Amino acid sequence: MRHRLAIILPVYTLLLTASLFFAFCLRFDFAMGASEWSWFLRTVPLVVVAKLGLIGLAGEWKRSYRHASVMDGLVTAGVCGASAALLLTVYYLDAPRAMVLPRSVLLIDTMLSMLFIMGFRIGCRLAWSKRNVSERQQPTEAALIYGTDETAIGIWKMLMASNGHLGRFRVTGFIDPGPDRQRSLIGGQPVYSLDECWSPRTTSRVQHILVPTTTSGRVVRDLLHRCQEADIDVHKIPTVEEIVEGRFRLAVRELDIDDLLRRPPTKLDLDSIADSITGKSVLVTGGAGSIGSELCRQILEFKPAKLVIYDHSEFGVFQMEREFARQDCGETELHYVTATILDPDALNGVFSTHRPEHVFHAAAYKHVPLMQDNPYAAIRNNFMGTKAVVDAAHKHGAERFVLISTDKAVRPTSVMGATKLLAEKYLQAMSQGSATTFITVRFGNVLNSVGSVVPIFRQQIERGGPVTVTHKDMVRYFMTIPEAVQLVLQAGAVGQSGQVLILDMGEPVKIVDLARDMIALSGLNYPDDIEIEFTGLRPGEKMYEELFYAHEHGAPKIHEKIILGAGHPPSMIQIHADLQQLQKTLNGSADQITSSLWNVVQRYVAIDDAEVTPEEIRSAA
């Protein structure tokens, strides 16, 4: 505000004079005689000058009136209290000559001056808000905020900083998801129960529900289905923490499939992750893939000394290079390597040059039907490629090695799952005689990864359908990529050598329900607008995936979302014998290769599927 002091000084002088006048009136019951008027006229200059002086010293007048806050009120109270203390001191030290002011009048004046100045500030804020509302050209639509916790209140405060609006939305209330709702108001807005939200009286006045991004997927799915019936739109809005951290800007966005499958936020042990990454050299194989690229992004946040991104895709590595070139990576050295993990010279060159202390092995072939027809490629890349990276890490003294595995490695029915099981076993065997800590992290499907069902469904919906689902009863575990990577980093930091760590994937989701949710998110209806066709199981596919063997159910947790598996490590002698058996058939037909693979894998499944003693394991091997 230009010339602020020229406006504030006369206003404050008037307010402080009025507060002292009304203090005299209250003290003498509005029956002031000549002597009381004399007291008032003699003391008002001293009182007003003293308060204005302290207001100037404290800079109270510099604080924004348009955005008056509780802190501004506390500063005003402090200034008025300090002025009262100063005047009382003068009263006791030199009362007969300096001032004739009853102490009761001084105390009443202090309270009134606080109220007058705070009231002036609040009035300025309200007047400015009314002015902004009257100037708005775009009509607003009523919206409720889901939740009454600190997250929801923080969002409401952000909106209030924008005069209660965000785009076309106007907050008119809150939804309390708890069973025992107390009738209350928050910021003057009513709090509704979930049942009240769907009543005709409420739905006729509300067009939108704003949901914090931290809300779990199960809750969002329920809201979406109920809101579709009530013709209410659901939107996501970022929390204060997400905006401050730069992950989102303050804007309402439409729901996407990630929101429907999001779990409650995970509490990470950031100190342990930082200890394992900060200031160290880190290698990520498959660093341009879905999981690998997100690993690289999150690893950078922990400021490693060096990050090596290793991938056989030239275009993928180029994309990662361009992405990180656009952001500040601090003092971290970034190195981009285009090579296959089956190239021993390239691997040894990377390990010799960059000396990675922490290795995340995400490179793998993951497409089940495609690998079913290409067992040679699956064995070479998923098993022998993993062996090559493990051997290089052991040879060059890496501290920790984390293998990204899959739920398809549990009782595998596909070539892809079988090769990932062999990779797990090789890691466990190496852990028994290596100084490197070898850890396997096993989890299910991740949303929006390359080749996953979500992008396929999205493309089919864009083409107008039909959406193809293999079976109406097929279920899968799902997790968002950022969630999975957070837990991979956590597992890599706290796991011990030889352990198979299983991520808690929550409840499995029916694929047909996922398809219906995606159709609804696109603004269409099933089956009126888009149909769903069932195509039948493809070779190698299971009706449902498993994360555990029988004896692993009820296994202990090393973290709230990380379960300790109990896979039995084979001997290195047995692993090498199996490797030789597979190598003998690699030049044969696809059927011969697959048959040899199953002969090897079935023995490991039989051992892991039963609770056996270490002696029985050794004899079986």
C-alpha cells in the first residue's frame, strides 16, 4: 500500500483516542464531570503518543491489513500490553506531575485499544474479500472438502487465502468420514456426515467434492461410485506439504486411476535410507524403465555422490538425460550408460570406473505372454543377466545389491516368473559367501508401467472400446510406481543379506472392476457407452497372483509395509549345475528350453512350498 503511514497514523490516533475516551466513560458509568474531562484531556496526548511510539518501534503498522492473521493479533496485543506496562511505570514513578490516570481506566483502555485495532484489521480484510468477490466475473460452484483432519483444514486455509475460491469452486462445507460426527462448524461452514452428503437436500446444493491427495484409494473408489449416482463430481487437491515440497501446484485436478488404488501414506525411515545413499555411488540397471527411472528420481533426492543410469535402450537413456538436464541435481555426478547387462566388458567397465557401492537391479523382461514365446530371451536376460550383474557387484566389492523381483516368481506358471525365481535363488546363494549384502524385493503389478494393463485400457477407451479383460474373476495386486519405489529404497536400506522382502500390496483388485473404474473416470458409462469383453486366460497367466508361499503367511515385518519372506537359499554348487543344464538347451527349440526350465524350477518350488529343515534342504539340493 502506497503512503501507508500517512493513512494509518490518523486512523490509529483516532482509534487510540476513542479507546481512552470510552475507558473513562466505562469507569465513571458514562457520567463524566468536569474533573474527569480534565483528567482525560491532560492524559490523552501522553497515552496516544506512547502507544504510537511502541507501534512504530514494533513495526505493527507495517503488517498487512488485507491478510490479517492470528499472528498480527498477537503482535497488536503485545504492543498494547507493553504500552500499558510503560504507562503504569510512569504512573508509579511520577504520578503527581506527569499524569492523573486511574489504574482501572488504564487497564480498560488497554483492552479497548486491542479490540479497536484488531477490529480495524479484520474490517479491512473483510472489506477486501467482499471487493474481490464482487469483482469476480466467473460464477462459482459449491464444493465440499472431504475430511476434517489437519490435512483438510490446511486445504481450506489455502483456499481462504484465495478468498474462499479456487477457480470455479467455492467451499461450502466439510465431510466428516468418522462414524461419530459432532455437529459443528469449521470457519463458519457446516460439517456433514457421509450419509447427509447423499441426501437430496445436500446433493441439490453441492456440485463437487474436493478430496485430499493423501486419501486412500478404497475411500476414493467408494466416493466415486456414490457421487456418480448423485451426479456430483469428485476432484483431487494437493495438501500443503505437497505444494511446499514442489510436487504439485495449488490446483484442483480430475481423478485418475492412481487415486483409486492409493494406500495410506507410508512412514519411511528417511535416516536409514539417507545413510545407505547419501554421498555414495549408486548404480541403477534398467534405469530408463518404469521402476528404474522412478528409482533414479527418488535416489537423487537423497544426494548421492554419483548416480549411474544403465539401460540397453538408447532412446530411454536419452530421455532420462534430457529430464535431469532440466533440473538442479546438486553436486551429484550423473553418468548415462547404454549397454546390455549381458555385456561383461561394459559391466566391468562401469564397476571399475564408478565403483558403485549400492546397486539396484531393475533390468528385466516382464511381459508374461511375450516371454512365454521367447524363453531363450527370458532366461538370458532375467537369469543370466542378473547373474552377470551380481557377479560384477561381488567382484568389485559393492556394499549392497537390491534385486527387483515379482509376485510371479511365487509358484511360477510362466516363463517370466520362472526366470525371476531363478534370479532370486542366485542372489540367495551368493549371499552365503559374499561380503556384499544381497537383498530381493518382491512385489506385484505397478500402475502405468510400460506394458501394464492401465495404458492398454486407456487406449481402448479412447478408441471407443471394447475394453478387453481376460476373465471376470481375475484379480491382481496393484501399487503405484512412487509407492513401490519408496518401499524398495526402504527395504534396500534395512534388509539383511539373503533376505527376500515382500511389499505389502494391500487388497487384490479385480481387473474387471479396474476396467469399470477407468471407464467411469473417462466420463463414460458401462455398458451403455463402452462394453467389456472377456478374452480368456493367455499362456502362462494365473487367475490370481501370490506374494507368499504357504509357510510365509504370517511372517514377521521389518517395516509396517515390508514383510520378511522365508525362501530357502540353495547351494552355489546346485545353482551352477542348474545353469549348465539350461545352457545345454539354449540352442534348442522353444519347447526344449521351456521343458528344461521347468525341470529346474519345480525343484525349488517344491522346497519353498514346504516347511523343511536345513538338513532336508541340503539333501534335496
